[in-house]
Amino acid sequence: MNKDINSVAVLGSGTMGAGIAALAADNNCKVLLLDISEDAVKKGKERIINEKKPLLSDLKNINNVEIGTFENDFHKIKNYDWICEVVVEEINIKRDIFKKIEEHRNANAIVSSNTSGIPLKDITKDMTEELLKNVCITHFFNPVEVMKLCELIPGEKTNKEIINKLSIFLSKVFNKGVVYGKDTVNFIGNRIGCFFMLKGLHEGKIARSKGISLEEIDSLLSKPIGLPPTGLYGLIDLIGLDVMHSVGKNLATNLPDNDAGLPFTKLPSEEQNLFNNKQLGRKTGGGFYRIKKLDNGKKVKETFDLDNGEWNTFKKIQIEKDLNIILEDSDLGNLVWNVMGSTLLYAADLIPEIADDILNIDRAMRWGFAWQMGPFEIIDKLGPKNVIKKCLDKNQELPKMLQALEKSGNEFFYNENMYLDLDGIYKEISN
Ligand SMILES: NC(=O)c1ccc[n+]([C@@H]2O[C@H](COP(=O)([O-])OP(=O)(O)OC[C@H]3O[C@@H](n4cnc5c(N)ncnc54)[C@H](O)[C@@H]3O)[C@@H](O)[C@H]2O)c1
């Protein structure tokens, strides 16, 4: 294939950098992988060729990768078509790297950041016009080799041509599902996904006070509503409470005034205590759940009691409910409405703020968070009229997209191969 992008410089060789470098090397790109020290970049390379779980489909593709350090090898980026910054989520560190990129890159090179949520305008503030024309966000999801989503976010001055080039490259060469977002805090997937998690923790506290257990909450907020089996607490164990804590802080600073997520950016007191005690999740050997090894070598799963601080044997609970639980008027139904229902309404109010249309939002949640259906597909399945009725019954304001649907006189967001626009007009679904 005749590619516009044949070489990729990946700056940072941690979890995500190693994944992106491996993907590029596997697709016959010339790769430069740099990190803060020789030790760090060797670890990154080791991640790529790891004996147990290599990130390459063919180990000989490691020959496509040259490694080096920021200090000694930064100048080499001038020979690369795409420079992808993947260092820690710390704005000043990213800004320093960007300044160095501008010093050394070739004028035609595309530059991107893999930040999870820092707006591009903040990373590139006061940087040269030349850089601003060539820069965007390429937000891959973890693990890079597994997750289909890559969010592509242009800045205000980004040249359309580079977005087109990257979009073709990401979809045709990297086989990713590209979703277009706006340069707003946390972009699309994490904006909606973090609302679900943070609101979920606050609603979980209320549910626990009614005697609903963590296991019940997770078994409700998973299979019955088409979400992965980790549910809420299991998902946060996977991500880490430390990450949720800093996500919350970033949201508190950067969400617009009146955003429905603002009241939930702080962790509830019990989760804050876990954070303070460094009981962060799988990375620290346990968070809400843990696997305990017994003297006889057997392993048992345990659940943390957030209210009395004790570990109890995990109780497997299977709740035989389907998506309609969202509309059910019961303790369990209200919990699901308050967590998932409000996430659907939140998503339906974020057009055009975070994305132009429902298609980009639905794809982001399916491809990045492994939801079986995106928010608008879920609303269609429930019946938008039923969701509107529930909102009215609960005295909740209708979000923008539900208002647009009502006004248009249409019944559903999707109609065969068409989707409803904010203007209330059906548009054809593109690939
Ligand atoms: N891990 C995820 O789930 C995930 C998903 C999507 C996006 N991201 C984003 O990708 C980026 C990298 O995350 P990660 O998970 O790979 O982190 P990581 O901790 O695995 O890797 C961080 C990298 O930054 C380098 N680094 C540390 N301090 C530095 C400094 N002072 N100067 C320059 N480099 C430094 C490290 O050596 C390492 O290469 C972050 O912006 C993160 O928000 C992460």
C-alpha cells in the first residue's frame, strides 16, 4: 500500500507507547522509540518482545524498531512522518516534550499526543503556528493491540489534510475504529465513561445504605445492560482508584460550569479512604475485590466491606434481568436508572459539545469501553418514548438529543442505515 505515513517516532515507551510502537512495527513502519533513560526504553522494548505476551504478531518485526533516549536521540525524529507523544499524563512534561518536538521535527511531520484527557489547546498553548497546523490528539485505548478505538481530535488550527491522512492510516493500516471528537476535557469515551464510574460510586453509596451489596451492584451494571462483566467496582479495580482520583481532579478543573458531572468529581468518603490507604485496585493487590492465596495454595476471591473495613468471601450473584431494568420502578431499577440512565442522558446532552453526532458517541463507547451498544442504540432499544416518559416522571430535563428527536417527530435515533442529526434530520451512516 502506498502510505503517507511510513515511519513513526514514539516518545515514551510505557504501557501505551510500547503498544503503539509495536502496532507500527507490526505494520512495517520504521519506528523510533525514545524514553527518559536507557533503562526505561529497554523496559519498553522488553514489553514489546515479552516472552509470555509479546505485543508483536511476528517477533522479527522488532527489527523495525530503533530505541534511544530523549537526551541523546531526540534529533532523529526529523526523519519520521508521524511523531506520537506518549509520556506521563502531566501537562508540563508534555509541553516540554512538545517544545523539543517543534525544535527537531521535519516541517511536514504530523505530531500527536496520546493524552487521556488534557485538552490539546492547553498542551500547545503559545506554541508556533506551524506546529498548531500539524498537531492533533490520537487517543488509543488500553491495551492498544486489543481495543478498536482511536479517538482523533483536531485542534482549532489543525490542517484538515493531516487529519485525513491520519484517519486513513489509523483505519487502513492500524485497523482501528476512528472516532472524531472535539478538543474538550476527556474527549468522548472517557468523558462519558468517567461520568458513569464517578456517578456510579456516589449512587453505589446510596444503594449500599439500602442493603444492596457490591456484588449485586456489579452484576446489575454489567451483563443485564450490555456492559462488560467487570461492572462498576470491578472496572475501577482494573483502572485504579489513583487514576480515578486524578481524573476527578482534572474534571473538576476543566468541566464547563453547570456540567452534570461536576457534583461527582470528588470520590465518596469511603473510596477517598481507600485511596488514602493506597488500596487502589488490582495494581496494589486489591481494592474493592482481591484474590487471596490460602496456606493450602488455593485462591479465593474476597469483597471489601466499605462500611466496616472487613474482607468477606465474594458472593457470586447472577441477576436475571435485561436492559428494561433501567425503566423498572424498584430499588434495583432506580439504581440502574440513576447510574446508567443518567449516563445515557448525559451523553445525549453532549452533542455538539464533544462530538458532532450520535454515531461518534456510540462508536466510542462500543469500541473503547466494550459496551455492547452505544448510548443512543440503548435508548432506541428501550424505546425513546419510554425514556422520555421516565425523565418526565422523574422531573428530569430532556437532554438535547431527546429534544431534537421529539421535535423532529421521529421515533428512533437510527433508521436502517441512517442516524438522526442534531437538526432532526436523518443522515447516512458512513464507514
Ligand atoms: N494506560 C492507559 O490506560 C491509557 C490509556 C489511554 C491513554 N493513556 C495516556 O497515555 C500516556 C502514557 O500513559 P501510560 O499508561 O503509557 O503510562 P506509563 O506510566 O506506562 O508510561 C509513561 C511514560 O512516560 C515516561 N516518563 C515518566 N516521567 C517522564 C518525564 N519526566 N519526562 C518524560 N517522560 C517521562 C516514562 O518513562 C514512560 O515511558 C498518558 O498521557 C496517559 O494518560 C493511558
